[in-house]
Amino acid sequence: MTGIELPEHVRANREYWDATADRWVAAGERSWAQDEPTWGVFHVPQREAPLLPDEVDGMDTIELGCGTAYVSAWLARRGAKPVGIDNSERQLATARRLQDEHDLHFPLLHGNAEQVPYASASFDLAVSEYGAAIWCDPYVWIPEAARLLRPGGRLAFLCNSVVSVLCAPDDENEPPTERMLRPQLGLHRTPWPEGSVDFHLGHGDMIRLLRRSGFEIEDMIEIFAPEGAADSAFGYAPAGWSRQWPVEEIWKARRV
Ligand SMILES: C[S@@+](CC[C@H](N)C(=O)[O-])C[C@H]1O[C@@H](n2cnc3c(N)ncnc32)[C@H](O)[C@@H]1O
């Protein structure tokens, strides 16, 4: 797909992610090197926040907005057959280098996770950790994930919590306040001053969208900072705030 055909937010986010990909290299290297999956800014272990199914051996999986693709690497080591798609060629360059270094190869596609060039019902699991989960329009990528999944297939994604978005100042590196700064009414598309655009939905809207798209919701896990945690590496997730309110949420749904 050429840049001209891409929706405006996809073009803006491509430019943003190509420009900032260097910042994510070290984190990608660390995550590829670890064996046990951990989730979100506080690295909560999979056993405490089970985003992935217990058993993925033999599953066809797709990571929507895979970035440096460490989630797909974890899946491949557990016997899955992953594919990753990402909007940023520079993020994929890191992913490809890490594939070579770890001698663990799977297909990586450069493209928009809102329109994936695979046939319907090609996958058993669609996963996103801060990829399509926040950078794609939910009214487009969630129906697209439903199309890609076989009946009984799983969708699992992690995103910022709604309350953290409502309390976020315009500078994404500033900590969230203890006061709502944004209305929840109409919550959908959030443009950020540095040019990127992300998306969040209130819980009622998300539940209705998932159900309407053909999913049965299995769980929604709210993630807090673990007891005694230090501040996360991300300004938007200080430990004190994140110990009181959920900073992230995991959604798990099953394709009917
Ligand atoms: C924070 S990273 C998350 C990925 C992975 N968990 C990681 O940390 O490397 C966000 C990724 O979403 C990708 N992204 C943004 N918009 C996208 C789109 N429309 N389609 C596919 N990927 C997209 C970005 O290029 C970026 O690599």
C-alpha cells in the first residue's frame, strides 16, 4: 500500500514511528532476550496477567503493530507460527536484525494493521501490545481482527487504561493528574502535540464494538503497578499513581 492511499492518522503515525524507532531498540533487545513474557510498562509476568493463552503450540498467530516483534518471538518459542505486521519500516528493521541475532525467523510485513493482506480466517490468535491496540482506529482494526480469525480464535490486546487517558496532560511525558483532564464523552481519537494520533474507547463502547464485531469477551484485566514498584520508564506511568488506579488494561475475546 502506498503512502497516498493510507488514512491520514496512519500516515502521521508512520512518520512518527519512523522518526522515533531508535528509542525502542534497547527495549526490543531486552525483550527478545527474555524468555518469560511480561506485559506493559511495569513488566507484569504472564502468570499474573495472562494476556496469551496457556497453550499456543501450532497456532497461526498475527501480531498487529508488532514493532520490534518480541511478542511474536515469545510465541514462536512456544511453538506458534507467528506473522507480524507493522506500519514502520524502521521498527521492522530492528525486528529483522533481532530475528537474525536470535536465529528465529517468521514473516514480517510492512503495512497497516487496519487492512491486512491475508485471507479471512487465517489465524487462531491476534495479539497487540500497544500496537494496533492504540495506534489504529478501533472501529476499523477490531472488525479486521475478527475477519482474520477463525471461529474460536482469540484476540488479546493491551492498551492504556481509560482512566489514565482521561487524566493525561497534553505532554505525554508528564505524569497523569489526579483529576480528569479530558471528557470521556466522545473519547476515540487523540492527536498528540508531536504529531502522532492514538485511539481509546470507553469501556461501554469497547464492549459493544467487540460484540458487534463477532467477539465474546472473556476477560478484561486492569493492570496496576506492583507493590513496591519503582516508577516505570514512562513518564505517563509513575508508580504512585499506577498503584492507585489501573494504568493499563488487557482485553481478551473469542471469535464466535
Ligand atoms: C509501542 S510499539 C508496540 C509494538 C511492540 N509491542 C513493541 O514495543 O515493539 C507501537 C507500534 O505500532 C505500530 N503502528 C502504528 N500504527 C500502525 C498501523 N496502522 N498498523 C500497524 N502498525 C502500526 C508502530 O509503527 C509501532 O511499531
